[in-house]
Amino acid sequence: MSLKKLLFVTALFIGLQAFAQRNFDENNHIGLQGGFSFFNIDTDNFTTEQGTGYMMGFTTRGAFYNNFDLIYGINFIQNEIGILGRDLNNTQQGFFEQSIDYTIQSVQLNLLGSYNIVRKHLSLEFGPILNVNGKMKLKQDDFQAFILDGYENLEAQDIENISRVHFHVAGGITAGLENFRVSAQYQYGVTNMFARLNDSESINEPGTNFEGNSHSIIAMAIFYF
């Protein structure tokens, strides 16, 4: 991920934080959060295998109206995913197939609405997330020349340069105490992660339309100051 993209997302978060301090200062709860993710991509182009990852970040919860709060924050996430490929140079094992591991690093800026079922103890969250990510990088360079399942010429290294900016929708539940809570959240990417591959001149797969939407489950703990 480029420094420019990271600074852009961080600046947005600082702007939201300044707005919150001016408008909801009396009811703000600023905190740190961290957890684990279970990540995959819905696509007809590749055979994928769900991967795990981790996240950490800053969050702010402020009272908005009646039983509704606003939650906004910035998270840093690293996800993994496996994509099936085969080694055409390994004829002794019948073109050995295996899941090839990739990593994706992202920064997320979220603005969620929260409905308090029991104020300070149990709530439902929902809303949009702006996701800015880097390349889908191979974990091991040894797999660069593996051919991806379903293709004759498409190598594992050819699909690293995925699209960078995405929008997600999220929904989840949070429970706990005023200063410590646990949360489970589902995210779905509404934009095409592989759109950039369709414009790549290095991909020699005529007539192929690459499409993929990410989805993940994130379990996290939140500590409020």
C-alpha cells in the first residue's frame, strides 16, 4: 500500500475525530480494538480457500439520537487467501496442485450506526466502510510461475495487481461492559476486487472477465478509555 493512500485515509479519520470532539464531546468513548478475521472472495474465476488474518485500530463511539450511537474509526488489516494452482514443470507428480497463499494489507475507514438494545452493554452495528488495500501479494515467490486452476497461461504472479479502493457494507453485534466489549462483524465488498485485472495488458486470457467480491467475518475486542 502506498504512503499516499495511507495518509489520505488517516486524514479522513482525523477529520471525523475533530468533528466528533466538537459535536459529541460529552458522550464520546475513544478506544483501541483488535482481533482476527476470516476472509474469502466470491468469484467464478478462481478456486479459493478461506484464509485468516488480524486487525487492529482506533475507534470512537458517540451518542447521536435517542438509542442510536455513531461509531467511526480506522483499522489496519492483513488478510490471507488461498487460490488453487498447479506446477506445470512438475510432471513427475502429475502437475502438482496446491492452494497458493496470498496476503492483502488494507486500511479501513468506517462510519457505522449503532442501535443500543441495552445502552453501554448490547448493540447492533451497521453501515459503510471505505477500504484501501495494497496488492494481493504472494507469500512465497516460489509459486510465481504456477498456473492458476482453470487456465492455460495465467500465472499466480499475474493477479497480484488487484484494484485498490473498495466499499464494504458491514453489520454486527457488540456486547460487554462500558469500558470493554467484544464484537462480531460481517463485511461484504460491493465493488469488484479484480476490476483492475481486466485492464492488464500482461494477462493473456482473451474473453475473460474477472469479477470478485470479498467477504469476511471479524471477531474483535474493544477497550474504551
